[in-house]
Amino acid sequence: MAHELESVPDEALLDRLSQRDADALDALYTRYGRTAFALAYRVLGNPEAAEDTVQEAFLSVWRNAESYRQTRGQVRGWLLTVVKNRAIDALRAREARPKVGAALEDLGTLASDSPDPADDALRRIEAVAIRAALASLPQEQRETVELAFFSGLSYPEVAVKMGAPLGTVKSRMRLALERLRGLLLTEDAVG
């Protein structure tokens, strides 16, 4: 049925949207979905985030179609303003969230779920042991672990960042984790 709505003016589609006509939403998406995605992608620089933003924007249009005022501009401009505002909100939310990766120095001061000081003290002791074990790794292995775990990069991203083949990065990670496991198990046995 959305195919039948191809020639229906935008304003009429919004009237039908305010009556909860899903075909009208489909027609509007067919008409402006690609443009909306391009705008969201330009703001966010991430295709998944742009898709989510466009979906949220069209859902907002679905819920608030009656808020459109023809005297303030065309439907296309109104819709793209909704998309742009959603994208900016998503960008601000992403920037406001703590980064996935924490600095190695901050490992011991990460937020605790427990108000128990003994748990916090134990976490700090463990953090010191982990920092010491990391410091004992060869530089390339340590950098690989830090990029993967503390910066939240995938193995392919680590490979690009380090300028090394993916297989080399995986080997370094495997060797580093084996060495860390051995060092930390020894630490537990001693401590």
C-alpha cells in the first residue's frame, strides 16, 4: 500500500501519520530515509549509530506528526531537523559517557559497586599487582594489551594502530595473557 502513496504530498502523509497510518510512515521513510541516514552519519560518523538515530527520529515523527506546522516550512526540512537534533543528542550522550578504555594509572580507582572498604582495598591491591605484571611484559605485548583492554580496541583496530599484521597482534596478545596469567598466579601463591 505504501507504493500507492508515492505521489501523495508530504503534508498529506503527515496527516495520515497523525491517524497512525503505518503505510504513510513507510512512504515517508522510502522518500527521505536515505537522506536522513546521510545526515545522521555525517554528524555521528558511525553507521550503526546513524541507523539507530534515523529509526528514533522516524519513531518520533510517528508519535508527534501533529506537531508539524506547514507555516514553519516543508515536511522534508522538519523531518531532517528532527534527525539532526536526534543525532546531536546521540553525539552528546556518547561524549558524556565515560570512555570504554581507562588509563592504566586509573585502574586502581575505578568506581566500585560495593561500599565495603575491604573490597575497595582488595581491588587496589589487585590493581597494583596487575600494573606490576603489565610493566614486566615486553613493550609490544604491553602496548597490545593496553590498546585492547584499556582502550577497548578490537584486534583489527590494534593491528592498524600498531602497524602490525593481525596475526602478529593475536600472537602478542596470546603470549602476553599467558605471561600475565603466570605472573598473577605466582603472585596469588606468594601473597
